Amino acid sequence: MLVLVLSLLTSLGTTIFMYFNGSRKRWSWLLSLACQPLWLAVIFLTEAWGLLPLNIVMTVLAIRGWVKWKEIL
């Protein structure tokens, strides 16, 4: 049940992030960053180790996006 709830939360958060990122909302990067620990929990609970590099890259990209968009927007 925990994995299901975490999976739904991560999917919802990522979908919302993508929507508002497309609308050029800078705070959307913070939402992406907030979703990464949830993804990490799903990775560990389901032992989906192949997603771990993606989680690391997405964390770095969220931080980069937050910093870069401060300069642009």
C-alpha cells in the first residue's frame, strides 16, 4: 500500500511540475526537487535500482533549473 501511495504522489507531483514548468513558473523546479526524495523512496522500496541514476540526474537538473531561471525570469 505504501508503494502505491508513494507512486501516485510522485506521479502527481511530476505531472504538476511538468505542467507548470511548461508555463515557465520558476517555483516548479522546487516542486521537482521536492518529488525526488519520494522517487528515491519508491526506488528503494521496489528495488528499482535502474532508476537511481535518473533520480540523481533529476535532482541536479532541478537545482540547476532553479538557479538558471533566477537569471532568466
